[in-house]
Amino acid sequence: NSGCLTGIRAADTILKVGISRRAFRAYLRLCDDVTQDMWYGRLIRRLALSSAHRGWLDAVIELAREHPPTREGLFHCVSGHKPFKEIRRDISLRDVLPRLLRVSGRWLLKRAIETWR
């Protein structure tokens, strides 16, 4: 998604401003939203990978089933409809964290019971 956006903006800059130092500065300004969102994207990617390796992704998906803001956040992370910065702003950690801990505890307990059987 960001590759398409920056490519379109590069073409638009070349057509409207040309190829110059001034054009490059204009292009950077046009891509400001994408470049500012990159570290949020990297953080979310690392969290997703870490969660998947530790088996916590199941708990997040279970939380998304019962908590619409989390479900919408996951959808937007995958679809690219919203910048990561905006997704993070829409999801209140104060609201999600206790829910995630509860769901994770339930999930871990269920997993432990299955292992003991």
C-alpha cells in the first residue's frame, strides 16, 4: 500500500514540479504521512511476529471476536485502510489491556488443561 502511494506521489511530483531538488522536497512533504507511519508499522509487525511465535495470536483473535475496536484495528492493520498511527490512536490501551490479559489468562488455562489431559 505505501509503495503504491509513494509511487503515485512521485509520478505526480515529476509531472507537476519536475525533477529537481525543489521537486524532491515537495515529494518528501507529500509522503510525510507515510514516512511518519513507518515506525508504527514496524512496531506492529514485530508485535505480530512475536505473538505468533509465542502462541499469543490466538488470544488476540479471541479478544477480537468479543471486542469490536480490536476487531476493527486488526482489520485495518491487514487491509491498509488506515495508517498504523491512527489505528493505535483508535484503540485505547486502557480498555484493551485488561481485556487482553483476561482473554490470555483464559487461553493459557485452556491450553494448560489440554496439555495435562
